[in-house]
Amino acid sequence: MLPAELARFKFSGNEVKPLFLGLENESAKEICQLFRNNVRVGEILDKSEYLEKVYNYKLIRGLVKVALFLVKLSPPNELSVKVRQEVFSKGPVFDEKKREEILRSIGEKYGSDAEELMWSDQLEYRKVIDTADLNEEKLVRYYNLSLLQTVLFKSTSLEIRGIRDWKIVLRNVKFLGLMYDASIDPFTLYIYGPASLLKMTTKYGRNLALLIPEVVRQDKWYIRAQIVLGKTRKKIYPMEVESGPPMPESSERIEFDSSVEEEFYNSFKRKLPDWRIEREPEPLIANSRVFIPDFLISKGTMKIYVEIVGFWTKAYLETKAEKVKEIRVPLLILANKEGNPFTIKADNVIVFKNKVDIDVVKRWLIRYEEVISSKIDVKPEGKVISLEELSRRYGISKEILRKRSFAGFINTGDYLISEELIDELKKVNLEGISLQEAIEKVGDFVGQVLSILGYEVKWRGIDPSQTVIVRKGNQPDP
């Protein structure tokens, strides 16, 4: 990407037109001729000043900037700062002879020319060591890409259409944390531009710039954007560009910071073992809308999609929630408030700062599960049903089943006991036998219904066989 002041464009009516270069370009050719192995960057910059007078200075400076990206330069010497401090500590020196003595003494100490060493970390003093990746065609292609990236940095929005590998582009949009909306038939990708944010525009703009190479490497592409221009009186201008200008034919793999997602994934698996979590599920498509969530979490028949959002506005999250309703899938949005001045309150949005609090997510899931499970018609079968079994059968947590009541059954917290069975057990005499004997006679659940049957247990030790069941109010014989 170029510095903003080097962006070259013209106005055609009310539209912005970037000034792209053709493959055969004399200025690009002359810039390539300046870059030779073992030549200092400062020497190249000096010679390029002449070309600025012959051609457009923005063009020449932009081409030099891109060329410096394509060539390899000598690495900055780690001793430069140390040598510079040592030289400056001897001054100020006004005598030329004494100055030379100081530089020679320090140079001998470090085994190199002191004046060259002290500035070797500065761009102007570094040398070109490899120009294998620099040629006229490549310089033109990367200049055009850089120009497009620079202009789009000033966009409030952009619309991308006509691309073939849209799934790859959409996933990169997700990786980069860009705010987007997408639809198919035909595929259209709407991206919020950096100028739509109040904060973090630079970071967001860099992320948007990383996406553009993946778009322009496609055989066909079209971008329509709204560009904000003007220093004092800002105005929005439309811009339309499409495949045609020479662009790089390949893109580098996008590297992204997934620390928030990685930590969420690991913490979720550790703290919520009853739930299953899947990373990067397949895109969801419904009513021509496309949505790629970060995670799919599931439990029994329940499925919830999770999206972690780094850049956002209140309007963006509200719009996303509405769009997802069209796809008809439950969505939990985790929005990072770091750098975002907005506040939002919504049932499906959890705001966090840098790190997702899994305990907050857990509480949200419990509330969600309660709402969803209340709509599931659970039909107990038999006279004794364990809540563990019902939980597996209906995909409802045992904790939620404990809170529910079921007609014709008594909920003990671990079992559902039919009222019919309770009536039958009231006719069975359990008085005088141990709890262990009662379990063998009635079942494992008996301890949880003794009180309902009018009994209580007297303990004579920690062993169930050393107990005696008595009628409430009666005392066992000593």
C-alpha cells in the first residue's frame, strides 16, 4: 500500500478513477534500471528526483516505494545504534582532523567503517542485494495493486462481484475480521470500509488491503466503492473498477491473529464438556444469503452458531442479527469491545475485552437451553425413568430437567417416579428394614421417595446396611 499522498486518481464526472498503469510503461522501466546490486537506497532516491521532474512525482515516488518492496536490501546492522551513541558521546567536535581520528578509532574497534556502520540501519544507507523479483511487468502489477489498496483505504463501503472462488475470498474476509454481508446468485460481497469506523481505522484498513490481492487475482472481478476525499470539506465519491488493469496473478497466504478464537475454542472444550464445538463449519446459505460462522456448538439436537467479531459498529451487529434471522439459525455473537466506542444490548450478543469469558457464555447457554427445552415435548415412558436417560434421549441437560414438572410424575432430581407407582409403594411395608434391603426390594430410587411414603432413615453408621427405616415420628428400638 502507498502513502495516501501518493495515490493517483482523476475525476470523471462525479466518479473517482484510479490512474492504473499499462504493462509497457517507460517510467516503470527507468525505475527498474536504477535498482542494481550493491547500490545504496539513498543513491537511488537521489537519481529518482530527476525522474520526478520528467514524469509525475507521485508516480515516481510510488514506483520507488513498490520497487523497494520487491527487492531485497541489506539487513540493518544491530550495532548501528550502539556505534551512533558512542560517536555522539565524543561530541560536539568542530575540528575535522579530530573528527576523523574519533571515527577511525571507533571503526578499528568494531572492524568496520564507523560512519557507514553508524547509519547502516537507516533506509538510505542500506544496499540492494537482490533484484531477481524486480522487472518492469511485476513493478507495474504491484504498483496497480498498491494504488487500489490505497484508494480503498478511504472507503466507507465496497461491493465485490463477479469472482469465481468466492468461498476462498469469503473465508479470508472472516480471517481478517472484516465487517461484511454476502449473497449468492450472483455472488455479491458487501464490505464495510475503514472510513465507516470511528476508531481502529488504520488496523482495519491494513486488513482490508490484505484481502484485495485475493480478489484481483481472479479472472474476473468488479469492485464498486464509496470513497471519502477532501481535507477540510469531505465528500463521498463513487468508484468503479473491474478486471483489466494488470494486477499480480497470485496472492500470498494471509496470516491472521487467531489467539482470541484459539483461546475460546480451548476454554470451551475444557469448561463445557457436555457441548460439542466445531471450528469453521461450512457456509450457511438460505434465501440467497451467505454466512460463515466461526464455530458450531451443539448438544443433543440443539445447534448454535458462534461468531467472534473484532471490528464492529452497533448498526453492523444489529443488521447481522437481522440477516441471520433470514437464514433461521441461532447465532451467538461475541463482540470485542477493545477499540470500539459503541455499546450494544441484545439477547444474542456478549461483549468482551480481548478475552472471551467462558463463564458468561456458559450462563447464556443455560438460559438458551431452558428456553429451547421448554418447547420440547418430553414424554416419560414407564413407572421409573432416570433423568440421565431422558437427558440423552432429548438432548436436554439434567440440570434443566430437574427444574421441570411432569404430569403424573414426581421429579426427585434424579428420577421421574409415576404417581401410580407411589400409590403402589404406599401399600408396601418398609418399616424395620435397612436402606440396603429397601433398595434390593424396590429399586435404586427408593431413598428419594421414602419421605413421600412417610418414612425416614435412621443411620447407625456410614454403611447402608447399618440403617433402619422407620415411620416418621417413630424411634427405632435400640
